[in-house]
Amino acid sequence: MSYVVVGGGLAAAKAVEALRDEGYQGPVTLIGAETDRPYERPPLSKGLLLGTDEPDSPFVHSLAWYDEHHVDLRLGATVTAVDRSARVVRLAGGDEIAYERLLLATGSSPRPLPVPGGERALLLRTLADSHRISEAVTPATRLVVVGAGWIGLEVAAAMRSRGAQVTVVGATALPLQKVLGDEMASVFADLHRAHGTELRLGTHVTEVTATEVVLADGTRLPADVVVAGIGVTPNVGLATEAGLTVDNGVLVSSSLASSDPDIFAAGDIANIEHAFLGHRVRVEHWDVAIHTGQAAARAMLGREVAYDRLPYFFTDQYDLGMEYTGSAPLDAEVLVRGDVGAREFIAFWLVDGRVVAGMNVNIWDVADRIGDLIRSRAVIDRKRLTDPAVELGSVLG
Ligand SMILES: Cc1cc2nc3c(=O)[nH]c(=O)nc-3n(C[C@H](O)[C@H](O)[C@H](O)COP(=O)(O)OP(=O)(O)OC[C@H]3O[C@@H](n4cnc5c(N)ncnc54)[C@H](O)[C@@H]3O)c2cc1C
């Protein structure tokens, strides 16, 4: 059996690692369009922008690791087509690589800012992007960040911490409003304002000039540097052209298999039949890239896989660190244990009295307990849930 993994990101790296960890000794090829070997992206908007992380820290494995594990690492190589009948992938330049089982882990691309002058806005996806932004910003910089989602807020926090004058422009009335709902989104709005970042919310950018960002109401914000973080698009072109079923990502079963049983998908592009949630999820987060990459590798080896890991993500902004476990609709009830004002609390989202998601803010080592509450599907005693004196692990009694 020969395994080919397309995409040189985290999901791809974790998949080839899992193939070897599971004892597979045959040929493995990893093909990535970037010239850097696989790395983790979260530090690109945090420690690497702040200058607190070592430049080499984001890499998943050393270069030697790929040699030692006999992984044929093809960097700077773009796959242009998957030929399912010939069972080969074609590379730009004409090379063909045969596969018996194929994993697509092509990730996402940031959306460019779709306004006149939008190409002036820097985007953040790669190490090179992160270096470019880092070098462009000094304490004297007037930085405008377009987009009040995770990436935009993290860039704002890092650069404000480095002394830049920062304005964040967001389309909704609160940052992250569509992810967290009003109450918890306010925590992030307060956090950024408390650190001196200006928030321009409920508006949008109509133009970027050499010196300004123009808003819908005509306001002109002076800008030396503009960064846009307005979301990403999953890279599903290869899958679509290969005739796989694609609908908001590559549709995969709970064993990460696509509509072709020899082609699997993992990471940002995988729209997974989730074995616990009972519906499809496509999650653009670090933890999902790790675990779907590993799960896909096991499934490719013929192991039984039913992906049921709860969605999980984290962020670090200024002195706020948080983890979010599960997934909640926006109309879910929110209950809090701890002190929101002090930014040290756990928020729970409930549907029909059951916990469906939890976010721990500056409280650590509780994400697994939150996961247990979600997995129990038990109707929760609200008093015990919100009482910090009751151990989270014994809320269920
Ligand atoms: C700046 C930043 C900060 C983030 N912070 C967090 C965070 O704090 N918490 C969190 O949970 N998540 C975070 N994320 C999200 C997380 O990094 C992604 O979900 C994760 O990287 C997805 O991994 P992936 O392997 O699916 O795709 P990617 O990491 O996007 O890797 C895909 C790779 O495939 C390559 N590729 C694409 N097409 C081809 C082709 N045709 N041929 C060859 N190669 C190809 C691409 O060049 C890319 O290198 C962050 C993302 C960014 C950009």
C-alpha cells in the first residue's frame, strides 16, 4: 500500500506521524505547496508577532524527523490534479505520484478584502505573512485591523502590546458576536478597549487608500498598515475537480473517508459526519487538524474510526487565555461560574438544560471536565454548575 498526503500543514504532519506510530512501514509521501515544512499556525498571530516565541518553535517536526521516518517530503510542490482512475496525483511541473490511499489536507486560504484598494491589506496565513506583518509594525504605527474575529483580535492584541496604535473594524455590534453571543462577546470588547484599542463596530470598510481606511459612514481612519482577518475559504478545488462530493468542505464520513473510499480528508477542509454530535461539522481549528489528521491515518490503515472528539479551540489575547469546548447555537442559554469582571470564569452554553459548550477563561485544566459534562447529555443542576465551591468533576453528582 502507498500513502500520499496532499497539504503540508498540521493535519498532514499529524497524519504521516500517525501512519508511522501505528507501525506502517511502507511508502509515505507528503506534498506541500509551501517551502517550509509543516508548522502550527496559532503562534503566527500570537508569540511570533509578540516576539516571545523562538522562530523555530512552530514546526511540527524537525527536518531530520521526516528522513528518520522515511517520509518522502516534497515541499514547494503543488498538486494540480487528482486522477482517480489512474490513481495518481499530478504536480505543477508535470510529475505524477501514484497512490493507493490518498489524504487531502489542503487547509484554507484567507479571504482578500473585497473593496477598492483591498489588496493593500496584509493577510495572515503563513509564516512569511506573519514575518511581513511583524516587520511592518513599530510602536509608531497606526494599524487598522479589518475583521473582529479570532485572527483580527489576536493581531490587534499582539500589536497593541508592542505599542502600536490599533483600531479594529468589525461588521457586527460586538467582536465575535456570531460565535459567542452578546454576553461573552462583550468580554472581548471590554478587554480590547481596556488595553487602549479602538473598536469601530457595526460598520464595514469601503476603500483602502495608501494612507487611510474608509468606512461605510465616510469616516477616514489614518492607517500606516492594514491587516485583514475576514475569514478563510477552504481549499476544496482539487477535491471538486476530482469529482468528490463537496458541500461546505469535502463531505467525509465519521471515518474521514470521502465519497471515494480511497480518498480521505482532514483538517479545515473536512466536513465530518460527527459521531457524537450526530450532524456534520467543519471546524477551522488547530485541535481538529491534529485529531482528524491522526484519525484519517488510522482509517486509511483499515482501523475502525468513528470521529467523535468534541470541537475545541483556544485563544490568547493580552492577559486573557481561553479554551472553548463543544459547539453551541447562538440562542443557547448562558450560565457563568466565576467572575466575569475579573476575566476568570467558565461560561456554559445550555440547550434544553444540557451543557453543549463551555469556555474557560483564565482557569485551566478544566476543558476535559467540561467535555465530560457535554458528553453526559445530562440535564444539569444549574446551582451546582455555577457554584465554584462544587468541583466541576462532581457537578453531575
Ligand atoms: C494566524 C492563525 C492563527 C490561528 N490561531 C489558532 C488558534 O489560536 N486556535 C485554533 O484552534 N486554531 C487557530 N488557527 C487555525 C488553525 O491553524 C487551522 O485550523 C489549521 O492550520 C488547519 O490545518 P490544516 O492542516 O487543515 O490546513 P493548513 O494549516 O492551512 O495547511 C494546509 C497546507 O496545504 C497546502 N496546500 C493547499 N493546496 C495544496 C495543493 N494543491 N498542493 C500542495 N499543497 C497544498 C497549503 O499551502 C498549506 O500549507 C489559526 C490559523 C491562523 C492562520
